Amino acid sequence: MLQQQRYILEHNIVKLSLKHFSDNNPANDMKTEHSQIQEQRRKFLKGFSLALGTTALGVPLFSLSSCQSSNTAGEQTATSDQEQTTGQNRKMGIALVGLGQYSANQLAPALQETENCYLAGIVTGTPTKVDEWKTKYNIPDKNVYNYENFDSIADNPDIDIVYVVLPNSMHAEYTIRAARAKKHVICEKPMATSVEDAQRMLDACRENGVGLAIGYRLHYEPFNKRVMELGQEQVFGKVVSIQGGNSQDLTSGNPNIWRLKKDLSGGGPLMDMGIYVVQGACYTVGKAPVAVTAQFGEVTSPTYFYEVEQSVNWALEFEDGLIAEGTTSYAEENDFLKGKAENGWWTLEPAYGYDGKEGETSEGKMNLPNIYEQVQQMDGQAQSFRNNEPSIVPGEMGLRDMRILMAIYESARNGGKRVTI
Ligand code: NAD
């Protein structure tokens, strides 16, 4: 039921990461001490119940450096909004670009609960939406933009962050325009529809001294963060296998939605839902794969899948030989992330939806809360922009994922040949 709600919301379709020491040297003592610490940490983590907003060790377990450099945009002074205070506590103003289902049903309501940011403006190509949004969220005329006058957002001190929530192929253009306007950018997944576009987006943010984060909400969410700890900290020993699936049946909805048009989506379920599974594998071990093999599934609903794949299965190969199997389809339903380690296992099912997540390990049920992920995500991202700190979901991660997705497509197009990444 919850699964179904999530899909309805997500799609609005008709029915929607210690080294060891050698003998005979002073490092021996260190080794013993190290082993003890490691053992204590494992025991602690096994019985750990995750605190919201941070990990057991108080650090992000899968953070990469972001593209942020000097942060001129984050130092702008807001002039008008009552919600804003000054300095480190100042709420950052977000402008949502694209007022579709995700913006309307998830992000805008979440921005009513965030502490580090607020909904300051909108960018839309649909004039009929403007009045409703202005009234509902108390947005002044001067913070309303369309796609033509969007670049003048550069002159608006109320807007610190532009959040791109458009069809996938439009992410690059609006991220680059926002960066040139000296605004930080949050860009929805998938970051782009090609590796080249993702690189251009990163370059634009670097050149303009603004931050770029991807809308990877699961990095802020307790169940998936627990999986990062279990895998990356080797709580049950070394990870020996990973399996995940994320699929939704679109075959009774509108066949003309942008998600089924290659020029707008860049691809089918892999770009939209499979990306979560790829992410899941990477954050289970805190590494990127080195190679992939993949196969497209049979097209049984050609009315829907004449431009994009109906389904695709893949195997990600990591440098230590670990294989992570993944599947995604627009013609069936599944939502899971499983890991097996030397001394235990875990399962999230559902794993990726907005709500209703459940998790279990070989030691019992995960006693964790479902939270409003987008609130945690945007508050975390706003804080990193404001403090000029690296994001835990930086543009570099989005680029990495684009390389993996494109390698999956390349393998599948070439009869499952092994493609190195
Ligand atoms: P949607 O179809 O509901 O909204 C798309 C918006 O883009 C609409 O407001 C539409 O008017 C606008 N748009 C502008 N040009 C368009 C064009 N040429 N064709 C179609 N629409 C056009 O889509 P959505 O579900 O809100 O998804 C938007 C983005 O958000 C996608 O990149 C998607 O992958 C991402 N998303 C992420 C999550 C998440 O959980 N992180 C969930 C849903 C969607």
C-alpha cells in the first residue's frame, strides 16, 4: 500500500563506506589496540540505534569532496524575508525549478519544515500554476521566474539555492544557468543524461564558485544509513554479495509521459529507478565498481517501450571481486536492497520509497524510524552550502553514477560484454 503511494507520488502516472600493522615493531601495540577498538566499535554498531542527522561515528560514511570552492553566493545578504536571520543561522532561500509532482507533493511541503532553508521562489513555464503557489507558500512576485527570465535570478539576494526538478535532459541547462547566476545548485537524480553533461555541470559550478549537490535523499535516511554502516564498517565482516531491485509497473498508465521519451529522460527505468540500486551497491561498500555486465529484458509492452528500455539487469564488479546484482523494470514491482557479509546479512524492503521502509539483519528487525527525508536532505545540503563544507552527495557522486549507468547501457547494447568503468 505504502509502496503504491510512493509510486503514485514519485511518478504521477495514472495509477505512480583501517589499516593493519606488521610484527616486531612498535606498531604491534598499536595493532592490538587497534583491534580492540575495532572490536568494540563493531559491538557498538551491532546494537546501535541510529541518531537522526548523523552517523554513529558522527561523520558521513560515504562522503566525497564536493565541487565547492570559495563561496561568494552563500554570503549574500537577504533583504526581505522575515524568516531570515543573519550569519550562520540564516535560512537559505531555495527556488524550485519545475513545479511538477515531486516539487508539489514532496519538496515544497518539506520546505515548510526545514530549519536551514525555506521556499523563497519558483521557476515555472506554466503561468497558471503561479497564483496557487504564490498564495499557498507566500511567495512574492519578485521571486517568481519563468524559463526565459530565469537568468535574472542572479540579481535576487533572496535566492541562495536553485533546486532543479525538471525532466532529466533539462538538468544540465538549468544547473549551468544557475551556476552562472552564482547560485548553489541542488540537482535531482539522475544528474544528467550523459557523462559529458554531468562534467559540464560540475565545471560550471567550480568555475562560478558555487556548490553542487544531487537530490540523493537516502543518504539522509536512517535505514539506508544503517546499511552504509553495516557494510562500510564491516559490522558482520566483509561484504560478500549485494542484490537490489527497484521497479514500478507503468504499463497501465499514459504511454506519452516524458519518462518514456528518450530525449527527455535519457533512458528508461535505469535512469529513474535503477539509479537507486546502483547507489545502494556503492554506499553499501563505500566504493565505486570497476566493471559491469548487463542485459536488457524482453520488451513485452511495445506501446510503452519503443524509445526506452522496459527493463535491464546488471552485475557491478568491485575491485575485490565483490559482485552487486541489480534489476530495474517499468513493467513489474520490486523495491529491495540486500547485503550478505561473512558473519551476517541485512535486507531493506521497501528500501527506496519516501515512507514505509522496513529493515532486518541476521540479528533481528531494524528498530529505526521513517522520517521526512526531504527535510533532512535539504537541511543538510543547505547547511553544507552555508558553511562552505563538502556535501555528502556532491556533484562528483552524480558524475560517478552517470559513468556507471552509461556503462550498464553500453554492456546491455553489446550483448552483455564486460565494460570497465
Ligand atoms: P513531473 O513530470 O511531475 O514534473 C516535471 C516538471 O517539469 C513539470 O512541472 C513540467 O511542467 C516541467 N517541464 C518543463 N519542460 C517540460 C517538458 N519539455 N516536458 C515535460 N515536463 C516539462 O516529474 P517529477 O516526478 O516531478 O520529476 C522531476 C525530476 O525529479 C526528475 O528528474 C525525477 O527523476 C526527479 N524525481 C526525484 C525523486 C526523488 O525521490 N529524489 C522523486 C521524483 C522525481
